[in-house]
Amino acid sequence: MPRYRYPAIPESEVTPRELFRQRRRFLKSGAALGAAALAPGLLLSPAAHAWRDGLEARLEESLPRRELADGETLTEFRDATTYNNFYEFGTRKSDPEVYAHRLVTDPWSVTIEGEVDKPGTFALEDILGHQTLEERIYRLRCVEGWSMVIPWIGFPLAELLKRHEPTSRAKYVVFESIYDPDNLRGQRRSIIEWPYLEALRIDEAMHPLTLMAVGMYGEVMPNQNGAPIRLVVPWKYGFKSIKSVVKIRLVEEQPTTSWIDQNPDEYGFYANVNPEVDHPRWSQARERRIGESGRRETLMFNGYADEVAELYAGMDLDRHF
């Protein structure tokens, strides 16, 4: 398959976001339907257009605005959508943007099973119809020592889990990503055991900071960032925030995950951001914020210690890394 690259253009030529939104509303009116049909990612069924348009309308409503912490600035949208880890598309940071058009998001459903009283497989539009979307600006760190500050749009995972009534035996939550090697080129290689699996302890999953995101920067989630629905756990390293989720399973025993299977000496179950515990191959005491020069000190729990430290009270965080 040939590798296509988009030409680099100066920032001065990038269309302002508000003008882009006006253009999108113009396209929706049908005045430029032919041109819209040629755009990658817009070839959706009528049913998919209906729920996507409904989601876009909800994203354009007044969402609660959250103030940035002192010293924080939002990562540029361009950076956040062109520098990603999404091994289903390949191992290079640029691969997700280049190949994301191959991700088929219509139709999309999520199965919820295991230790719940109300299991089942549900269309994404039905899941979203029951949730109240909100905006949350999170610092999200990846394991290689770089981070971004992104305004995610979504709903607390706890809202979804409560609707399906976890049993008293539900101690952990397992997430599974899409498996589609015909379209996702990275899954034709043995990078990890596919499909991608991640997991949280139930109290982590029910924490109000844990988000199921369906958009970012006021837009529907781009394919390369985990469309149409992904997990965001902002106090953990980025690989815990699994993308393109198709299954959620509640279980009693601590499960394995893809990176633990691949390399348990380097990747622990908790993956909490901890500057005092180094990765075996690099220090994690400092990080590079995308869009900034130099490095800054890594914050314990990625800066969310006041909110989440109590989840790990009494634990040896060197051993439970």
C-alpha cells in the first residue's frame, strides 16, 4: 500500500476553526453535497449521518467551560491529531493520520458483558442518546515522555456502567478495541497480541475523571485519535486510554492486558504517572510538552494527585507500577 503524506503548509494558511464550522454548516445544507461526498471519512450511510449530525449538534451546544490550570496552554489541534500512538495503523507517530481513513466507524456498537445485570450489545447512537456530554480539559501523557493538553468531549464512564448494573463481583473493567486487519494495517503485524486489551480496577473506572470521549476541540472524534469512542484516564500513561472501543467486560479477577502480555517488566497494570518510577529504558522524571521547547518536571499522577491519590492509599507504587 502506498504511503500518502499531506503537504506541509504554514500556520498562517490554516483555516480558523470558526470559519471551518461555518463551512461545515454550509455543506450540511446541501449546497456543496457533491464536494462533501469526495472528502475522506464523509462517505457514511444515512443512519450514520443522522447520529453523527446529532452528535455534532450536541458538540456545538454550550458545554461547560473548564479553566486551564496556571501555566497550561492547549496543545494545537494540528499537533494533537498528527502525532499519535495508535499501533493498529502502524508504529510511527505519523501513521495514524496517514491511514486513519481506513477505520470503518459505521456501523459501530459496543458490547457490555460479564458481571453486570443488564448485558448486551448496543449501537453507539443508543449509548450516546442516554449520556450528558461535557467538556474536560485533561493533560494526557504518553509513555515515551511527551504530553498534550486536550479538551475532550465525552461522558463519565461511570454513567455508562451504572446503567448496566455491575454486580458485587465486578472488581475490574476490561476494554477491547476494534479488530479489523483488512483495514487496519498494523494488525497484520505481530506488534502485540490483537485485539488490543486494557483494564482498570472498578474504583478507577467509576472515578469521575475517567471519561468515555466521543470528541475533542468541539469536534467529533477524529479517526486517528480513537473514533468513534475511546477511553481517557488522565492520571495514567497514554497506553491505558484505549481507542476505538468495541467491548467492555466486567470481571472478578485482575485481568491481563496487551502490554503486560507483551512485556510485563516494562508495563504494569496500573500505569500511573509517577516521576519517581523510571521505565527500564528511560527516565520518567521529566516530560516534553508537545508544542513547547525543552522539558518540564513530570507531576505525580499527571497533576491529578489531589483527586486520585486516595485510590492507591497504602499501596507500594514502586511494586504496583
